[in-house]
Amino acid sequence: MKLTIIIPVYNEKNTILPLLEKVAHLDIVKEVIIVDDCSTDGTREILRSMQNENKYKILYHEKNNGKGAAIRTGLAEATGEYAVIQDADLEYDPQDLVKMFLYIREHNLEVLYGSRRLNKENKKYAGISYYLGGVFLTWVANILYGQKLTDEPTCYKMFKTDFLRSLPLACKRFEFCPEVTALSALRGIKIAEIPINYYPRTKEEGKKIGWRDALVALKVFLEYRAPRIFKFIHKHKIGIILGVAAILNLLIFKALFGFHPNNDTDSFLWLMEYFRGSFPDSVVAHPNRYLNPFYAVIGATIFRFLSVEDSLIATNIIFYFGLVFVTYDLIRRVFKSKFTGLVSALIIMTGYPMIRYSLTQVQDIGGYFWFLLTIYAGWLWWENKKIKWLLLGGVAVSFGVLTKESGCMGALFVGILFLINKDSWKNKILNFVYFSFLPFFTILINAARGKDVDYNSAQWFIENWRIFAPSNYTLFKWVGVHATTYNILWVFVLLGLFFIIKNWHNLHSNIKIYLLAVIPSSMSYYAWPLFIGRTVYISAWFFVPLAAYGIYNIYIKPGALYKFLAISAVVVCLVTPYALQSMLRYANLFRIIDVCERKPACAWNYFWHNRDNFSTTGDKNYFDYK
């Protein structure tokens, strides 16, 4: 019986000769196969000087493929009935191979591992992280595969050669260990172990395996144990990341601020009560809300079992998740980049108006969703010209009319696509009809409903412009609202614009068309008499993708530093709105500035003097600004 000893080697010039000397003195019939994985430290030259010696079979990789690939290369040349892996770093004593070889033959085993932990004389390990990592991976292997191992990541793994060759190995790096463990266990093998010696070295001394390899090993164990589940997770990993992030964001929001209806939501709650049969006079008191009945209808039907306040919050949370996932898929499609889509969705969910208003403001987040869904449907139509997407866009506009006026402004985006689409005027008109017949029908029905309360949207628009516009539309408030709405994000918006201009000639036409078409819809908030953050935020689907594109261009630069900077930028964008809201609370800064007659020192002192009196949750949002 012959044992094939496969020695994968990479940059081990100081240990390769002492190791081979130890292997040469093993008193067994053996074959030694050395696979150099493109060493660059002089190891390859040492091996070439030994090429004419008949004691070793030496193979070479022309590029660094990894330990697993080197093992598979050596295995293909093995002629022994048994095979074992021997690292070239002198951490393991080759004399242990003799007793392993005798044991595996005596007990006629397919697989035998040498366990460092079974040998009580082994007192040293490479470090606490390596020790704990090994214990954890061993525990995972035992739980998932019904083994009783003490040292799964051991290097000394001995097999019958035919059995090892029969395993569908795909490893390239250090994942050889978890892969052969998983595949052997799935064949019904109960892996045996015997004690071996261990003389660890540190990372400073050349140890190459790291924490990333532990994560890869965990992935391999999970992948082989539950391939269907793992394939599903792998296929939908972005969606899972977004879902987890969205839930975490909600939990943080609840912990810091709580889910309370705030600001002007009372009138919407009264409308919901009216649709449930209570507060009959609420419609007369707030006829404008009667024209936006979507939430009230949902609260009086689907969520009737909840209180009106909880119905409001539940509806908002559903819209919130819709915003997150639709944003991702839209921006991914436009920019042909999962990274840009993911970053856009993350920034949207934690935007300052979302934190300050939208998760507790009944109408706004619903308006954002129908606005976004219209744009998304329009873009899907642009990609494949299927009528069903125009119909979906029409439905979104219709519900936008019934939810919040901003919810129907996505129609401008689709209109721009109609204009720039290279098609006959006949088809343009037909597409317009497909898209707009339901919204027009909805507007007519809503106008008829308005007669019940002797009110219509035009009255609301004119009255509010007359009352609010003079105090809202000032340069000072324009700057202030935009500064707080997008805060730190402006840095990355400008960075994104820089890269858009720089890359313009090579920029995909999709990006150019999207940015052109989304501008009118995004800027439609200028038609609103109330110039505040929650109306400005429909411009997010113009500004946020620009910022994400800027961060993406940092991320793709070569070097770990740029990836770190890009990820750090995302984290800063996510945290800043929370920090801003925690500091400002629900104070009305513009009221404070007006009280102080725009004197900065007065405004600052006024804010800090009264800060403890401002609401932190928004459920009580009234402060007597004197």
C-alpha cells in the first residue's frame, strides 16, 4: 500500500526544505507530489533545483489559484491507494502521517482526520481568534452533518484516493477543508479522528488563513447542507439585505422616536372615523381631506380591526417597504448596477423627511409610493414596450390622485418618455390613452365626489397658494429646506454630477434618458404652496441616484481604501438624518428664525434654551413660539 502526500506550496522558502527532509525520513511506502502555486519569494527556484531528483513529483501553477486548486492538481497525479494533505509550513509533524496511515488501513476507513485538540500536549495555538474560529467551524460541521469531530479545520485529512477522487470538488482556496468534510458526510461517512501534534505559527510568521476564510467555510457548510435554501438566499441576497435593513431601520426609528401620528394627521384620522361611521361632521370641517380617501378607505375596510392610529401606521409601513424594493429595482435597471440600486434604496429609507415626517405623516409616504410606482411602470414600459406597464402606471396615478397630490406627478415622467420614444404619432396617442384613461376617469369621479362637500382640488390649490405661498417661497426658506432635506447627501450629489459630466460620452443612454425624464416630476414640488421637506422629497428619485452613482464611482476604484471610503460614505448618509432629527427634534426652525427676526445668535440661543420643550416623538408637535 502506498500513501500519496500532496504538498501545496505558496511562498514557503524558509520551510520547504526542512519539511521535505522530514517527509523523506517517513518509514512508509510513499509518493510525494509538490504543487507550487506560483510562489514569488524564491520557493519556485528551490523546487526547480530539485527537479531532477526522483524522490518528488513537482508540478507548477502559472498563476496563484489557491490551496484547494493546488490540491486538486496534485490529486489528479496521485497513484497511491491513500492520499493525505501536508502543508509546507512545519505546523504539523509528518511523523504523525505514519500512525494515521497505519490506523486508516487497519480499520479500513475511507476518511481519517488528525485532531490537534485530541492531543492534550498541544498547549499552543496561533491565536485566540484562530482557536475560537476552529471550535466554531467544528461545531457547525457537527450540527449540520451529524458528526462528532473535535477538529474539523485540521490540515491532516487522509482518504482512500479513489474515494477522494469521487467527490465533486470545486474548491480553490482554503475551502477544501469544509468541502471535503461536507461531501464525505453527505456520503454517509462517520469521520474518524486520532490525536496529532501541532506547532502553530502566527500571522507575522507567515500564516495565510484569515477570518474571511472562516466565513467562506461557513458558507460552504450551509451551501452543501441546504443547497436549495442556500441558492435561494444567494439568488435573492440583495432583497434579503434590503429587507433586514428596512426592518432594522423601523426598529431604530421606533426606539428613538416612536410610531405616533403627528403634525396635521388629525384630519386624516377623523376622515377614517367618518368612513367607519363616526364623526359625521369631520368631512364638513376638512373637505379637502375628503378628496384624498385612500387611507380612510383602507382603514375602514382592510384595517378596520385596528385603531385609526394603528391603521395609519400599518398602511405607511406597507408603503415604506414598497418604496425600498421598488427604488432598488428601478435604479438597478437604470444604472445597470446592483450597488447603485442598493445604496439608493438604503438612503431613501433613512432620508431626513422619512425620519421626520413620512413614517408618521399619513399622506406623504403614500404619495411617494404611487409617484415612484408610476415612474417604475413607465421605465418597464420603456424597456420592453408592453402595454401592461402603461396600465400599471395608470393605476398608480389614479391611486396617487386619491392619496396625495404628489402621488400623481409621476405621470410627467411617463409623458417625457412618450415624447422621446421613436414611434409614430398614432402609437404615441394610443399609448397615452392606455396610460391615462383610468386617471382621467378617477379625476372625474373625484370631482363628482367633491360636490358632496361643495369643494374641489382647484379651490384647495388656490386657497393654499394665497395663504401659504408668500411666507414659504423665499430664497432663505428655499436654501434652508433643501439643506435639511438632503443635508450631507449634497456632497455626494455633487460628486455624482461630477462623474456624470466626466463620463458623459461613455454613459449608458438609460442613465441620460432617466435623468432627463425624471426632472419635471421631481421638480413638481415647486407647484406646491407649502415649501417644506416632505413635499421636496419627491425629488429624491433624482438626487439620491446621483449621490449613489458618485459613491459607486469611488467604490469601483482599485484598492481596499476606496471601498472603505465608499462604504463609510454610505454609513454617514444613513446616520446623518437620525443625528439631525435627534438634535433638532420637532422644533420649527423657521418659526424660531422669524421670532428672532433672522438674527443668528438669537435663533441659536432660543433653540437651545427651549430644546427640552420641543417634542422628541412628534405626537405633541405644538409649541408656543414667542
